[in-house]
Amino acid sequence: MPSDSKGPEFKNLNLSYEADRNRFYITAKIEDDISGISYSGIYIKSPSDSVGKSGSFSQNQYNGLYETYINLSEYAESGEWKVSYVYSVDKADNNKTVWNNNGTEWQEINVTGNLLVDKEPSYTISTSSSNINEGDTLTTTVQTTNVAAYSYLYWSLSGSGINSSDFSSGSTTGS
């Protein structure tokens, strides 16, 4: 049996925030030259550095990537969370920890995505035209961010001379 004296290597790290579940989803491509991965994980810090959270990776049998979920409380800080370090241990007990402040080793990992927590709901409203003539159609589109599925959006139209007779159907308020 060959000797194994080299720790696992992180090749890729993909970071994402799932707003609908208030958690981070992180995947990694981790390789070991001989004995294989025994366990691995990640440690992250809140934007103010006051909260640290960790996740243990497990291998997805369908795509071979290692993945973890890190749940946040409803009170979790908004802003960009940062990876402090990643670590992995192989079956020969060789370990490798890569700190985010270690420029050379950290830069060798292809890191994509971010851990940006933006829990504030927002709405963007756009219209098909800023001016319309009598008899023309106005289309209004609302795009949402961090709004729970099936939420109600209450709306109203107001202005000088706008009333329900301006509409072939519907009203000037609704949800």
C-alpha cells in the first residue's frame, strides 16, 4: 500500500445564500491524492465578526461535490458574511486548513458566489410607458427580492383625475 503524507486540497468553493430558507448553501470540490477524504468543513464569520458559524461537508453522491448548509437564526446579521477558513482531513489523518487571510493558498481555491445576507424585502415597479393616451393600455410590472412566496402586494393608483371609470375592468386599489 502506498504511503500518504499529503493533505486534501480544496479546488473550488461555491458560496450562496438561500433567502427563502435563511441559510447558506456551500459546495466544494475537494481532492485527495491517495487515501480519500475523511471529513471536511468550513467556518464563517458575520459582517461584524461577532458571530461565527461552521458547517461540515458531506459528499453528494450524484455530482461528487462536497456540500453543507449553514442555517441562520431569524436575528442573523445582514450584510456579507466571510469565510474564515476551510479544512479537510484524509483517511491517513493528513489535514489541511486554508485561512482566508493566507493570500497564496487561499488564491489557489476557485471561489465563486458570496455569502451576502439581504433580508430586507424590496420591490421594483416598472411601467410600459410614462405617458399614455385615452384608450391605450398601461402594463405595470413588479419585481421582488426577498419577498416570501404567495405574499400579498397591496396597491393603489392615485393622481389628478384618475378614477375607476378610467378602467375597462378592475379598480384603483387591490392586492
